[in-house]
Amino acid sequence: MSGQGWALEAEGLTMRYGRRRAPVLDDCGLTVPSGSVCGLVGPNGAGKSTLLALAAGLLKPTAGSLKVLGAVPPGARAEVAYVAQAKPLPSQLTVAAVLRLGAELNRSSGRWSAAAAEQIAYEQGGLEPKARIHSLSGGQRTRVALALAFGKRAGLMLLDEPMADLDPLARQQLMGALMVEASEHGTTILMSSHVLPELEGSCDHLALLGAGRVRLAGPVDELVSSHVLLTGAGSLDGHTVVEQRPAGRGATALVRRGAALPPGWEAVEPSLEEIVLAHLRTAGPADAAGPSAPEEAAV
């Protein structure tokens, strides 16, 4: 999986907590192209948070290789912004003090943008500079954490469920800000989320983790166009069936596009959510992406 233009390259990546437990990540392979907005999805315990923590340099893998912006973590830490689910912040400091701290910690990189941080915290978020962190709601603390990430002007932003505490309007605003960050500054964004419709409208790439391995990955438009949702009855011989479920007197089936439409079936384009859920429910082998899995894993 070597090559230029990758913000993240993982090959054979394995992470195990304790010798007797099953690995959280198991021979995981993934590449994320520079400048992309990539959604990382999967059930709880699939390894999403572990992958992000490894990329941030907070953990060391048990086996395999991982490069972030061309360096082994934490070699590129100055160019990586990481927002964890817990969003730990110094509770006694004010919002303004936290942003000043962010500026001081990133002084050596010369990349800090006070304007970018203040836009997220003050202009969009309406936060009071003198408000102390412990007095803020969960959504407001999320704002501060994301303000630090934006202010860093990182080459790669690693976001672990960043929108979970936010109301719908704030989610929309911040997703828009992330897309602008990627398009105007070339920032690569890798973010985990359980809100699939939100990712479908915002991400250009997607990676699905299941049982610690990449089950499906690629550009969102290609993932959608490579599947078709069939409704009807009859044989599906010659088709690569991802999932088939009873529906009335017939069935619905998600299949790989390619073979001609069989008689007795009607076809529609599936949503990204339908594709992801079908691949998760089938719990197939690690190469569930099918014959072209090596290419599709190049997210």
C-alpha cells in the first residue's frame, strides 16, 4: 500500500489489549488519500477509536505498520489534530485561556490560526471567552475541542465521534466547516460516526470496520454505484449477493452490480446506509468488498 498522496497508510495493523483477548484490530489494511473527507464507520467495538488513537500516536500497535503523513506516529504530531470522544479539557480554565494554551503549544509549528479557532468557538458557537470549561454543556465543550483542532491548521484531523453532543444546527455548521477546511486548506479529515446519512452528504470516502478489519472501503460514489438493491422473487444465480432478506412474498437483495437484471426482480439504487448495514449484518470475511477489495481498500 505504499505510494504518494496518502495521509494514512496501514498495512497488517494489529492491536491487542492483553494476550488472551481477541485483537481489536486484526491485520487491518487501509489507505486514506490526502485531502479527502473520510468517514470511519462500524459497530461499537469494531476498532474505530483504537485506529484513531494509533494514528494520533497515543498507542503503539502490536504488529503491522502505520504511517501518518509519511511518518510513523507520533512523528508527524505537529501536523495532526486529534479530538477524542472524551474531549478532555482543563476544567478550571476559561475558553479564552484554552485557546491561548492551544496557540502556545503550537507556537513552534508556526501553523496556529487564532482566527480559525475563534470562528468555531465564538462566531459560530457563541461561547463567552470568560466562561470556564466546567460550566459548559457537553456540546459547548465539543465546540472548544474542535476549535483547538481547527486552530492547529493540521494536515490531518482525526475526529472520534465529534458531533455526538451537538444539536442538529451545530452539526450542520461544523460539517460545513470541515468540508471547507478540506477544500480550501487541503486538510485530510478522518472521522468516526454512527450517523450514516450525515456522512453520505459530507464525506467523499468511507471505510467500514467490522471485527477489527476493513470490510468495505472506497470513494462514496463508487461504493453506491457498485451496488444495486433488488426486490422480487426468483434465482439470483450469477450475482454476488451481499445480503438477501424476506420481504412480503418475495425478498430484497443487495447485490454487486455487474450481471444483467434477472427476471422477476426490480432494481433501485441503494443508499449508503443500506449498503453499510447490509455488509455489517452479513458479517462476512474480511474481504467482503469482493474481488476488487485491494483497490477499494485504498480509501
